Amino acid sequence: MSTGVTESLITRIQKEFTTQTWVLLPIGIAISLVAAYAVNAVRVPFLYLDALGVIIIAILIGPWAAAVAGLFVNIAQGFIVNPTFWFYTPLQILFGLAAGYMAITGWFRNIQKIVVVGLVIAVISIVAGAPITVLAFGGVTGTGSDAVTGFFAATGANVWEAVIGQTIVVEPIDKITSAVLAALIVKRVPARYRPSTAAPVFSGEDKSDE
Amino acid sequence: MSYGLIRYQHRKSALHRLHPLTKLLLVGCFIVAAYIAPLTIRLGLFTLLVCASFVAKVFSTVARAAVIALLPLGIGLVVIRGLIFNAGGILFQIGPIVIFESGVRSGLQFFSILSVFVGAGLLFITVTHPRRLATALYEVGIPYKLSYVFVTALQLVPTLQERAVQIRDAQRSRGLDTSGSIRGRIRGLVALLTPLTIGALITTQTRSLALEARGFSISGPRSSIHGVTASRADWATRGLAVGGVTGMILWSVL
């Protein structure tokens, strides 16, 4: 039984990694980085969009390719912006796996479901990201979100409560926006340019039923 | 909209000549040491990084990027930990907001850790060519396709940034407002990101064909124009770094 599951998992992973996938991966990573920069330029508070490319890969290809994209998003961001991003690498891998599995099970079919995907990614970010922020960075991120952490700190919260409070405020906004934006972008990609592995987006169909 | 803050700096120095994996190991050792060493050793490590960046002729690049990365972290650490960690002694008070002396001290302590970490990381990035790093990783068994993803992603960022500027200017010339209300700014963001991403995704088929024409999927060993070999200096540096960090761990445990 377990051998069968392992074999099916290996087949699934092998199916995801075609030449087109290897070409899409750097594009997804670069999109995440450029989106993060663009959002910084237009100064929209509590929006980072650094998971955008990973979610796009998750929809277009699947969870394992998205996990590989996630692995490299923060490594590359560390190489281009500053090395503090390296510590958050596990988060992006988890985002990719979660968004990928939700994509192949039809969670990008309508806006309500996409909001749930965003919330799931936000929960991952809160659960896995807060310990990194507290233990590796002493409770700060070096972004505008620190103002929210400061607000909670001023109200008497300890460092864990302040950071968790900040992530609860900020992460759902960012991750729901990222998931919706990723779905809208994939929807607008002409069908002939979409890989055969692409999950249905705003279609009302469930790929898992096929 | 140019965000390329740090990049590899081509110079001729001993640090540039080191094997990329030696430098990667050094960064790892510096990061571990930053978190476990006492303040005095941390200051010593930071001084060593400053000297190394002078030797590698990349001081101004590293210093500029370090200030941009560390300033918001430093302010955040001092303020937030100053508000939270109360072990007696008020530094100052504005109405109900109290900044504690012990908290500011704790913030500065943590700042010294992050300074070593960020300094080591930035120095590594400025003296290590990504392609040489990818080759070195392939030679120790990392699949070449992963190296391809890493190097291509780094190369694509400036290209996509340039494209983003062109799209933004084109949208503005058609009357799109990317300033003002939050709603307007989000609309501007969507108008920018959608064509940028779709344009990039459409190129994948051409890129796939080009890669296949160059034998991307063929199995077997690959050769690289960027040959990397570890010299005696590399092995000595690796031994020194691992020995130093092991000693520090034993010292902090015992």
C-alpha cells in the first residue's frame, strides 16, 4: 500500500518536471521578486506579493514545482536585496506545496475558494514565520509591518504575542491578494500558452473529478 | 523603478579567488558564530568582515547595501525590544509609551548579531559570481537543472524590471494613476503585473525549444566554462572556519 503511494507520488513529481517546467520556474521566481519590488514602489501598505510567482507556478504546474520555485525565491531575493530573506526559505516551500495541492484539487475554481487558499497560506506564514522572526531576528522584519509589531508591543504584549499579532493582521491581506492576483493572471494567459498541467481557474470545473 | 541593490562585483582579490563552496562555508560559520558568540567576539567578527571587504575592494558596495538592510532592522529592534523588555530602568517616556533601558540594550545586542549575519552574506554575494557558485554546486552533486533555475532567475530579474518600467510608463501615458488612494495604487499594480507576467509566461515555449535544441534533457555529465578547483588556501580556510566554529560551540556548551 505504502509502496503504491510512494510510486504514485514519484510519478506525480516526474510528471511535473518537464522542460517547460524548468523554463517556467525561473520566470515564476523572477515574477515573485519583481512583484515584491513593484509593490514596494507603489507603496501599498501590508502588501508584499513575494509569493505571487510561487502561487502562479502552483496553479500552472503543481505542488512540487511550486516548492522548488519557493526554495529559490528567497535564496535569489537574498542575493539581490539582502541576505535576511534566506531564513524565510522554508515558508515559500510550504506556500508552494499548499497552493499546489489546493490547485490540483480544484481550490482555484471560484473567488470564495481562492480566498480560502489565501487564508491557508496566511496560516502557514503565521505558524512557520513568527518563530523565524522572533528567534532569528529578535521580533522585527525590517519592513513596514514592524509598526504593527510596535503597536502590539506598546499595548503590553510580549515579543511572541506582538509578532503573532502582527502576522495575523498583515499576512491574510497579503496572501489573499497574492492568491487572487495569481488566479487572475493565470486566467488571462492564452490557453495555448498554458501548460497541460495547469489547474482550472475561475472555471467552475474540478480537475480532481476528471 | 530600479531595485538592483547588490550584485557580484568583479575585482581581483584573494577573496574573489577562493572556491565558491569555501566562501559558502565561511558564511555559514559566520552566521553560526554570530548567534552563539559573546558580544566581544561578535564585534571582532564584524571588524574582520570590514577588513575583508576592504581587501576584496568591495567595501563601498557592501557598506551601502548593509546600511539599507540594517537601518530598518536596527530601528525596529531598539524600539520594539525597548517597549517590551523591562528589567528596570526607564530610558524615556512619551505619554503612556515607555522605552526601557534593558530593552534597548537587548535590541542593540540582537542588532550586533544581524550586523555580522548581513555583513557576511553581503560580502559573499559581492565576491561570488552566481555562475561559478552554480558550477561548484553541480560538481558536488547538485542537479544542473537546479543550478540553471537559480542562475536564470537572477538573470531574469533585471530584464523583467526593465519591462515593468516600460509597461508602467505606457500605462501612465494612457492615463493610469499609480499614486493617490490605496485603491488607485492597487489598480495600478494589477495593470502593471498582469501584462508583465503574461508576457513572461508566453516566452516559455520559445525558451523550452531553445533549451531542448541545446540538449537540456539529455542525461550524463556536463562541463562548464567556469572551472572551479579548490586550492590549498581553500582547504586551509575551510579547516580554520570549521575549527573556529566548533571551538566556539564547545566553549558555549561547556
